[in-house]
Amino acid sequence: MKMMTKELVSAFAKQGDTDGKGEEKTQVLAHFFTGSWDWWATEYDPKDRVFFGLVKGFEVELGSFSLDELEQNSCNVKPFGGVERDLYWQPKSLAEVRRSINGNGR
């Protein structure tokens, strides 16, 4: 499975910089997951292969994460398996994702 597609690169380019847009207007365009970790991407820099978005791991926080690191961990990592891209993800606002994490938006 490809972690990044031409369609996603195009969608991120179209969305551009989300700084200052607010969470209701910022679209999460991709979701990656493994075990108890999730990454929701709102921006992508194809030159550096780095995303910006929401990460739920030990904490829930906004930050940068690397496509290269996600791909390196896309192999079978025990006990959960590797990082995968959610093939059925439909873009939604960052605010919607936060509400679903907090348990009041599903």
C-alpha cells in the first residue's frame, strides 16, 4: 500500500497553508494509524516529505511528522503491525477529528 498518492499530494497542494484558518475550516486530508497511535494530516511539504497535523500517541498534540518515518514503520511491527494509511478516510475538519478523539463527536 502506498502511504502517499498523487491525488493526496494534489489535495494538500490545493489546501495549502492552514495556519490561522481555525480548526473548523482546516481539513484533515489523510489519516495514518497503528496500534494506539493515529496521525491526521492537514498539510504536506513534498520537498521535505513532512506532514503537519494532529497526533494521538502518548498525548494529543499538533505537530510535524515525517512521511519517511511512517513508511519505515509500515512493515510488520509487533505486536500491532505497521503504520497504515486509512484507505477509507473521508476529509473532515480538524475540529471534527478532535471531537471524535474526545468521545463527543462520533
